[in-house]
Amino acid sequence: MGYDLFRQLGEDLPLFQYAAEIALWHHKNADGSGYPTDAGAGDVPLSAQLTRAALRLQRYLHYYRGCADGTERVLRTLKGEVGTVISPEIYQAVELAGDRLQAVLRNT
């Protein structure tokens, strides 16, 4: 429903096109599992891959909030999902932002 709404609203607007992609694909995993079930992992737009990773990060940041080694735990947990939930390239981008993750954990 969200995909159809954003697609109709933004045929000429990139922001709404991205929103439509995210609405449709954000539950699709790197290994091809997840929704939509009739498409492969290679079909997932970058916007949805980033959103999928952000949702996972949000979950782990909340779970490990208050832990002295929270950033390491978040990265280790996310690394365990490489190849299944997220792609190696997306994980590498998250890993490069490790210092920023530490700052988020300190400020929550």
C-alpha cells in the first residue's frame, strides 16, 4: 500500500520514488529471503538496503544501550548478519561509521 501511494504521488519526484522503493523492499534480505517473495536479492534498491541496515542498527543500538562495549557488540551482531540480512558492502559502510556509532551510544 505504501509503495503504491508513494509511487502515485511522486512519479516525477525522486524523494517519493525512493520512499516507494523503501516501502516495498525494506523487508528484503541480502540472501533473497524476506518480502517481496517473488524477487531476488539482486533486485533490492540501495535505498531499501540502507533502510534495512538502519532498522537493524536501531534495534541493536537500543538493545546494547548502556553497555561499555556497545559499539563493538552492535558491529559484531550486525557482522553475523552479513550475507543473510545485509550485504557485505552495506556492513562495510556501517563499520566505517563505527566512531559515529560510539557517539550515538554515548548520547543515548
